[in-house]
Amino acid sequence: MLTCKISPCTIVGASFAGLACAMRLAEAGIEVEIIERKSEPGEKLHTTGILVRDVTDRIAWLGELPEGLTRRIEGVRLYAPSLRSVDLSAPNYYFLATDTPQVLRWMAQRCERLGAKIHYGATFGGAEPCGDGFTLPQFGHCSFLVGADGPLSQIARSLGLGQNREFIFGIEHEYEGLAIDGADRLHCFIDRRLAPGYIGWVVAGVGIVQVGLARRLRGTASEAKAAMSAFLEKIAPLFDVRDTTPIHIRAGLIPCGGLVSPLARPRALLVGDAAGMVSPLTAGGIHTALEHGHAAGQAIADFLHGTAPDPSEKFIASYPHFRMKRTLRWLYDHFQNDLAFDLLIGTPPVRAAARIVFFQRKRRTFS
Ligand SMILES: Cc1cc2nc3c(=O)[nH]c(=O)nc-3n(C[C@H](O)[C@H](O)[C@H](O)COP(=O)(O)OP(=O)(O)OC[C@H]3O[C@@H](n4cnc5c(N)ncnc54)[C@H](O)[C@@H]3O)c2cc1C
């Protein structure tokens, strides 16, 4: 049990969104506490951890990441269901594979050096509005509460905020000691039967090879496992990992229905996956979690310093609505067609569409 105290800002969740938010708050001189149920930030992650280039341009501290925690991926190799492929890249564009547990540990240490207090092994169980803020039974009172607790946010439930309802389900194997051809590429596989609504992938990460599959259907665990086995069989002519035991297997939900509503109330705000701040089309949520967390941290700091209104009023008006991406998601969900991809994979229209999905510069999400 933690001692009861008054904290200006409490954040639930010490992952990308929560730590980015805490860093900005701490830099702005706000005392911040983070409640995290894991015993350390790199434990049991559910992400491939690929960063798009744009975020490294926008979040200055990412430039300080120690060498060896990231690896450049220069482009995409896109495979049709028949395994015919096309290489795609764009000038000055790349992805960063990350040693994700170490990146999160580094972010958490940076937060702590700035003065944030992280309570590991602590689970948020509920909050009650109380005066100018909230009381968290085990943790005391806070003037502002941030829900950075992922796709199935407990904060959202507890405060009566909106919840994610549409998901992609991802499963990934991580292999050690393997070398693959095309290690400078993100290998993406289209297959409506195995990965309806999304893709399968192979990527040489930092010191490991990651092989994953994400599906619009949640299904049972054994269905996902069977789809993954079928995917490993399918890609064996190119990447044969069938006789290698993965060092980790991870799975998780990715929200793909756009922003939840409402995502804020006076003195409380959801950020990252909890807010549905994930591209509904690419399902990339790390860059948006980092940018959203950072911008929310600034808006909350301004409010607590008395120089701006509560972020639940004005700040959230600047949020993206992902209208175009939600439309494209709907089209892909309903009209994904293996035969069409087999026939059209190398053609200019498919190349052009794929370039938009993979390399279109992400617009600055927050002004
Ligand atoms: C298989 C898979 C692969 C993916 N690959 C990529 C990728 O390559 N690139 C990309 O951009 N996106 C990817 N994503 C999406 C990306 O991982 C998420 O969008 C991102 O992690 C969101 O960060 P977040 O901080 O909002 O939430 P999360 O990373 O989900 O963090 C939530 C945190 O809150 C904590 N928490 C939850 N509930 C409580 C509670 N009650 N009390 C205390 N703590 C709590 C959790 O322990 C966790 O640390 C992937 C997702 C999956 C499932």
C-alpha cells in the first residue's frame, strides 16, 4: 500500500504514451506520479516496436536514444498472396526497428531523472471525483488524472469515458540467432485467409528476428495460433523458422476504430491506445502515443500552471479524426481480395497505393 498524498498529476501506464506525457510534465516542473502494474517497463511487451521516421523528427529526446537501441529499415518488401513481391521505398524515408524493452527502460529512467515517481507493481483499481481532482483509494488525491493504460483502459471504465470497441488482434514470435535475406526491409504479406484486414510481417529487429501476423478477427487463442502456424508454413520458402523455437511469443489488441468518445472530462484525459489514438489503417500506435503523450503533457502543465484552460476543453479540439483512414480501413475490411493483389502487385496503381500507406509523411498530429 502506498502512502496517501496529494499529487498534481497521476498517470496510469508507464509505456509510450504515459512516459512521454510524464517527461513533458516533469520538464515543465510539474510533480508527476505514474502507476504501472508491471514490475519494470520492459516486461512482457506486446509490440513489434517499429518507429516511423516522422516521430524522430518531432520528438527531440528520441535523438538522445543510446546507440544500438535502434536499427534502420530502409523500405518495405510487399508480398501478394502468391508470394510475388515488390520493393517499395521513398527518398529520405526509413523505419526504425527498436530494442523495445530497452527503449522503454531508457524512457522510464529519463522520466525518473527529471523527477517523476514511478510505482511499479501497482495496479489502478478505480478513482472517485473529489474536490478539484480525483481520489485513488490506494494512492491518494491528484489534481489531474491521465489514462495511458492501453487498449482496454480501466481508467476509461472507471471515469465513464469512451472505450475502444474495434480491434485488430496481433500475435508475434521473436527468434534469436537467425539471419534473414533482405534484413534492411520490412517484409509485409497480404493474405485474406490468414491475416484478414491486416498483414503478416517478418523483420530483422535489433539482435532478433520478429515474425508476426495481425488479424481483424479476434477469434479464440487456438484460432490465432493455427493462423500463425499456417503463416509460418506459407513463408517457409522465404524465411524458414519452423525448426526454431521462439524466445518470446507475444499477442495483443490494437484499437482500429478511431478516437473513443468522450476521451476527456474535467481534470482527466485518456492518451495513446486508451484514447484510440492509433492509425486505423496501419495500426501503428507508437508514434501517435509518443506525440499525443508529449502534447498532452504540455497542455496539462499549462493548465496546472494556470496559463491555459483544462485540456478537456480546448486541447482535444485539435485531435485528428482519422476520417480518411477509417474509410480506407472499411474498404480493406470489406474488399480485400487475394486474386486482385496477385494480379496487380507490381502495377503502378498498387505501388502508388502502397506508398501512400507505408511512406506518406504522417501529418503533425498536434499543433
Ligand atoms: C503485436 C503488436 C505489434 C505492434 N507493432 C507496432 C509497431 O511495430 N509500431 C507501432 O507504431 N505500433 C505497433 N503496435 C501498436 C503499439 O504497440 C501501441 O499502439 C502502443 O504500445 C500504445 O502505447 P500506449 O502507451 O498507449 O499503451 P500500452 O503500450 O498498451 O501501455 C499501457 C500500459 O499501461 C499499463 N496498465 C494497463 N492497465 C493498468 C492498470 N489497471 N494499472 C496499472 N497499469 C496498467 C500496462 O502494463 C502498460 O504498461 C503493435 C501492437 C501489437 C499488439
